[in-house]
Amino acid sequence: MRSTMINAIKVAGVVGAGGAGFPSHVKYDTDAEYVIVNGAECEPLLQVDQQLMVHEASKMVEALWHIVETTGSQKGIIALKNKYHDAIEVLSEEIKRYPQLSLLILENVYPAGDEHYIVYEATGRVVPEGGIPIQVGAVVTNVETLINVYNALKGEPVIYKYVSIVGAVRQPSTYIVPVGTSLKHLMDLSGGSLIETYKVIDGGPMMGKVLSSNENYNDVFVKKTSKGFIILPEDHDLILSKEKRVERILKEAQTACCHCDLCTDLCPRYLEGHRIHPSKLMRIASYNSLGDVNASIEEAYLCCECGLCEQACVMNLQPWKVNIYLKSLMREKGIQNTLKNAELEVHPFRAERQFSAGRLIYRLDLSDYYGTAPLNREIVEVDEVVISNCQHIGASGKLVVEEGAYVQQGTLIFKIPEEQLGANIHSSISGKVTILNPNEIKICR
């Protein structure tokens, strides 16, 4: 049973659809006590998963059941926020057919979608420092990933992506598009921007990245891991914050940090007992000294880069970016993370210190853009796609089609290198192949 299912997922090229893109055939090939579905979607404005839990609930639940059976788990838990009323109603009916499955209703807080957060809420177990959920018997998977697993078991590869386009656009919406669709095409579908000068965040407002500007964003294409694009004025505080250079961040840390510890008090990892203290790490930038004999620069490795420390800071500083900088320095010098404690004690005030999603939207100045992005359930047709050979964690795929070849939709175009971590990639439309460079190809109808 396991080998058949794992092979189907591998052949189809399923990867984590909501984050880094870890190959699913590797993640599910394990023994676990719990399979937890991350349906929290804690990033403001993004709405893909909450809509899929309503419109594709039966597929999602069936795929979850298969994974529970394959991993030998005791339970499959769908974790979602209490504000997703429609999804709760639909899923409550769907899971009645599967006694191993249940719902976990979460508060509307950030970062409820963090793997460590969800594992603790679902199991009462704390993922070790620098660890992953399977170390405490849990596999965490994404909602859209389950839809792709369902399709894989029917012999269908991953060729479509659910993507929200929101912010300063005329018609905020969620679309089903072929992998490789251009951002320009998505912009046109949404009626275009409401403003002349704007920038685009790939992903959520907290952990997403600002894309480099180019004319109409013709050179940005949907990947298997794309979740949404947020259009904002180029002078929006969120854009300016994300684009702030590390030299300025370090200078601000030296001159403005008052060492109040608020960033530490709200850090999700600290509240779960991990030895990370953002405020102490800021002292490194301030004084070139830890300022505390019990502090360690390695603490930066425990930062999940959720950005909540910035929202807690009364001086609008960015400890998470300082941590990224420190991580890069340590890697350059070959310093490994030795913080691996598994005997952790959760902070007694963890529940009281959770950060309201409503407050976060206010802090990010996104209230004007907070609304619905309804799902258009008709698959968008495009005349061309540009597909990268690496849209996942692991090795890049090996090109297995030739220049000028005509491929059918669903044809394997990039194959996992032998004995390496990676994922297959397939043609999302039928058409002629043009090799643009060693890393990507274009397919035109």
C-alpha cells in the first residue's frame, strides 16, 4: 500500500504547495502517530486554503485518509481557524465517514500556520530546537498539497496552481492557473492595478518577498509553491520595511533598540521553550557583545523568520532580519547549530501572548485591502508558460525534452536526478518547447 501510494505521488511531482516545496513522496514515506493538515493560513489577505477546504473538501479528506493509512497514524487532524465557518461546516460533514479524522479549531492569531505552533496545539508536544514535526511523531501537510495527492492517486501530475492576487487590484480573486503562468496574465485577469506605481509581494505580507520591479512583471511566473501575489503602493510602509537593507537595520539596532524584551516576549519559538531571545541577539548588533553570559549567537538559528518580533517592537526594528544576517555570517564561518534541546518547557503565558490577526492587519496598514478574493473555479487557459527546473527543496530536475519538441499537457519535462531529493515537473499545457536557458523552458500552444 505505502510503496504504491508513495510512487504515485513521486511520479506526479507533488511538493508542499504552501511553503518551501518539500517533496511529498519523501515526507509521507515514514511512520507517524499524527497527520496534521495546516489549514490555518495565517498570512493576512491570502485565501487559497480556506476556499479549498470548502470547495474541494471531499478530495482533501479522502487524500488525508490515505496518508493516515499509509503512515500508520492514529489520527488525522485538520487544523483551521475558528473564523472559517463555511469550511468548518463542510468538513464536519465530510469527516463523519472517517473515524480517525477530526477537526482542531484554532484562534485567529499569528502565526497559527507555523508548523511548530500547530503541532503543539494538536498534540501537546513541542518540536525540538532546530527540529521538525516528525521528531515528535507528526507529519504536517498543506491543504492544496492534499488536493494534489488526490489527483496523483488518479494518475494526474501537478500542472495547476491555486493562486490569490490581492491588494490594490480591481478584482481581488483566486484563480486556477497552469504552472508557469505569468504574473502579468494574473494582473490582467484581476482587472489590473488600481494605482500606477506599485510593487508586488510574492507570498504573504509577513514572510513573502518583494519582487524586483520590471515592466508589467512579465518575467515572474507561477510555481508549484506560489500561494498569492499582493499588489501594494511602492511607498507602502510594508514595502519599505521589507526592502530595508541590512546595513541600515544594523545601524538602527545600534541607535534605537531600548532592550525592552518585547520582541522576545512575543516570539513563538521562545514561548514554546526554545532558547531564542531576539532582544539579546539585538544586543550583538548594538554592542558587539551578547551582554548576557547565558546568551549564544547560535540562537539566531532557532528563528523561524515569522516577523512577529517586528510588530512587537515599539521602535519598528527588525530582529528577524538581524537573525537572518547572523545566520548567514555563521554559515560562512562554518559555525553549526548546536542548540538541539528536546526537553522544553512551554512558557506559562503562551496563550495570553498570542498575537491577534486583526491587530496584525492594523499594524501592517492592510485594512483597506482586507476583503474577499473569491475563487474562480474555471481553469484559466493561457497560450504560453515558462517553467523552472527547480520549484522545490532539493536538486534541480534534468531536462528530458528537446528544443522544438511538441509536448502534450502532463508530459514529464524535468525528471528527478537519480538517488537525489527532488521532484518531477510536467508540462502544464500542450505546445512547442523552447529552451530559454539551462534552468527554464517556455512552452507555447
